[in-house]
Amino acid sequence: MKNGMRAKEEMEGRIRRLEATDERQYMINENYEVYEKQGAPLGAVTFHYHNFYEILYVLEGEYSAMLENRTYHMHKGDFLLIDQNVMHKYHYMDDKHNRSKRVIVWITKQMLEKLGEGDMDLAACFGRRDSCAYHFPVYYEELLRGYLLKLAMTQAPESDMPGEKAALDRGYLTLFFVYLNLLCRKKEYLFRQEKLVQHPLVERVSRYVEEHIGERITVEELAVHVHMSKYYFLRKFKELTGVTVHAFVMDKRLIKACETMQEGAGIAQAYQAAGFSDYSSFLRNFKNTYGIAPGKYRDFYPGS
């Protein structure tokens, strides 16, 4: 029994961890990152988004997250798959998540394409729009969890030879995403309705902004669209999302600009398609959000 406890402690000591207070929402490594996070997060309480994919797996306790117009209440064994450029945030609940433990995966589209080797679209599991959360049968959940924990280790217990950890990780990543894609095709593994809360107000605002993204959008016209007074609308929207209407619209415009550049458009075409009135406004907001200039971002996408 003591040997088993010691082995567990040694394994836990090799797991990459992020503190709950860590506010980082960008990747340091070029292709992917896997780490464990404990407790209620303090750095993801407002809407944010990435130009990479994210997976959240609940190891212990409970966790809640809001993806645009839906809130997912998750428990041990649940998976949440977050697509590129989808606005999301941690959904705070009093004393519910203090003992939460979860594994976070960040991975780029380019890495998934490399792992798939042209034979399989390993990013397909992120494409669902009806739900982004899953609970798999115990056998498959344990299989996926095993791969994730091996990926989160700082070293491979099987070997200490240089390069072998990276080779093993590529294998674990490939197996994890192959199984994940196979499982995500089955509708019976999607979240039950009672664990998913819809927010019609956020959905209506989001849809309206996307339909009019290339135009000037005012708070007044959004309030009219949702049949609310301006000030009640502003207060209710902030209460639901944690961000102002102005910030929400600005983020939607930046996402549209990024998607347009990824499709091969020039910078001028991208910011105009996203509804920015001038380049200086676009540049300022883009750099504040992504930390780099639009030209450098565009360079990440070959053929653009």
C-alpha cells in the first residue's frame, strides 16, 4: 500500500501544472500544451478566444464554462471541446469549483493536420454546433484520461533517453485524437439537456452581430432587436457574459478579421470585412488582444 502511495506521489510530482491564478491564455510551445489545473480559475472569468483548439477534461469535482450562448455544467469524466475563435469563459458558482481538478489541452490546427497525415481530419471533433460537451462510457473515458495524463507528464517513466518523450507524446496525441473523433460522432455521448443551459439573449445578439459584422452596430439598435430598453439590455448582457456589449462586438469583429486573413485575404480586406472604420483602430485593438501586429499573424498561415 505504501509503495502504491509513493508511486502515485511521484507521478503527481511529474505532472505539468498551472496555478488557478495563472491568467495565461496563449501558447508558449509552438504546437501543443497539456497541463493540469486545480481550483476555481481567476484568469478566465471574462470572454476570451484563441486561434488554437482547447480541450478541458474534468478529473475531479465540478466545473462550469460558458461558450457564447451556452453554459455547460460539468462533472468528473466530462469533456469540453472548444473550437478556434469561439468566445468562452469560466462560469463562476459559489464554492462549487474550489476542489475542481482538470486537464487542459491546447493544440494548433497545423499540429492536428501533421498528426492526421492527410488520412484523417483530427480537428473534425471540434466542428459540432449543437453541443461541445461529452460524457463517454467508463472504458473510453479511462482510455482517454490515460493518454492525457501521460502527455501532461514532464518526463516519460518508461525511458529517460533524449527524444523518446517527444516521440511517445506524438503517439499518445495521435491515439487520443483518433479515439476522440470516433467517439464524438455518436450523439448518445453528447451532454444531457439538464447539464446545458441556453442563453437566448446572448444567442440573439451574437447572431445579429455576425449577420451585420461589416456594418456599424450601435447599442441602441441591438437593444431594439432584443426588445429591451437600452440600460436594462446593457446590464443584463454584462450580467450574463461578464463583458460589455461593446467588448463583445469588438471581439466578434477581431474574430472575423482573423478568419478572413486565414482564408488568404489581405489585411485591408480583412479589417473592412470585419466592420472596422479605419486601420489604426483595427491595429490598436488587434495588438491589444493578440499581442502582435496583423501582418505577423497573417504570416502564420501559408498561402495567405
